[in-house]
Amino acid sequence: MHGLDPRLLATLEAVVRHGSFSAAARELGYSPPAVSQQIAELERRAGLRLLERRPVRVTPAGEVLLGAEQGVRSALAAAQAELGAMRAGTAGRIRLGAFASAATGIVPQALARLHAAYPHVQVSLSQLEPEAGYNRLKRGDMDLALSYDYDFIPVPPPRMLRRTLVARDPVVAVVPAHHRLAGREVIDLASLASETWIAAPEAALRLELLSQMANTPGFQARLQYEGDDFNTVLGFVAAGLCVAVMPRLALPRTHTQVVARPLAEPRLTRFIYAVRIDTRHTPRAVLDLEEMLAAQALAALS
């Protein structure tokens, strides 16, 4: 293959990410015909078809080049972060990502501490789930992210990212205050198998995973919720419509209409991580914010 041009690879990545030539053109500042010409030129140089057009779908050859594009982008992002740290030692701007419950329960207090220590540092916050946060970090569009996985379904971090464990967040059963199991100190997951559940994959654990954990059939959903707002799920539970399990960090300090109880064995833990590009030099403000987020996570879960 001759002339592997990073600009053409970036165009390919944008088209695949958006699933659209026109959307990629808007992001990149090109016309749609120009994007089509760049993809055609990249395919000419590769000697292989990289995209199916209708609908837009990447081919195996395109996947190979997407991996190359990601490697180039990650290396440049790491170099940029490292050079910035070497020039200054503190960051003038931090781009932070956090999943929903961390954005509510951890980030505000940590940013208050950061502002006191670095009054001139600007912070932008994006609410992102782990995979999106990893992608933004690798593309160089983010400096620090809070991520998570579960001990039952661990997910290794992508290459070139440094992931630091900041807290262990126990998963709890949440039932209506008048529920038959509300008086127990712990709740056996299998005892909830026949209950009415809410299917909320973005705000609670997937029901098929709970069935595997409990080694018990059941866990059928009568309610469907497409969203990541834990308060919405709690509202359904409080109304007596369903039960749920969720990380403790997602629960408000006081809620008189629901009861949260630890799970009996097997217990489930969500691990919360701070993630950044793995470089030898990192801006001091980013390192301090990482420590502040960790301290606040521990405080929130104590």
C-alpha cells in the first residue's frame, strides 16, 4: 500500500463513527463529495473496498485501517499531552468525562476542590459511559475520565490508557418500602427472580446477567426504560411497579419510598476507575484532579 495518509484515515474514521458521509463532512468541514473522493482515494491506495455504501458499514479491510488510524491518533494525543505537561506543569483546561452516577455523586465536590487549588483552570464535563470515554481519550478529545466495570464482567482497559482503581461500589437490591423483603438485612438475588423487573440496560444491570449470577431462571421485565437516569428507575421502584439492582453510588442519601439492601452471596461490586492517556508526563492539575476524584469517591461510598 502506498501513501498511507493520516488525513484520509481520519476521514474514514469519521464516516464509520457517524455512519454517514454527510455527517462526517459536517464534522470535518468538507463537502460530502470531497469526503466521497477521499474515501475513494484511500480505497484506490489500499487496493481494497473499505466501506459498504448503503448502509454505510466498514469492511474487514476498513477495520484494519481504522486500527491504524486509532494508533496514530492515540500516539499524537499522548505526545501532545506529554509536551503540554513538560511546558507547563499545570493545565489551563481539563476535559473530563464521567458516567451518570459519578457525574452526580463524585464530580461536583472534586471540582470544587480543584477550583480552590487551581482557580484559573477551566474544566469541561461530558457525561459518557465507559466505552465512549475510552474512545474520546484515545482520540485525544479528553484528558481524564471516570470509568467502571463489574467483578462479574471485568473489561480490560484499551492499550495506551492508564487506569487507576479509585473506589469499590457495592451493588445493592432496591425494593419498594412495603416490599415483603424490605425488612431483611441482606437480600438473596435468587429470591427476587420471580419479581417484576425493569429492563434498563443503561441505568441498571442487564437481567440476563443477574440470572447467570443467581443461577436461577426468571428475571423477566414488564417495564422497559431507555435512558441512564437512576432517579427514573427509583421512581418506578418507589411506585411499587418493579424491583431493581444498582450500584450504591446511584442511590440518593435519603429516599423514604424505597429500601436498598446488600446482596447476599454472590455479591457484586462495581469498580470505579480514573483513566487517562499513559504518558511519562501529565499536567499537575490533571494528576491532582484524579486524586480529588478518588478521595470524593471514597467519601461518597463510606
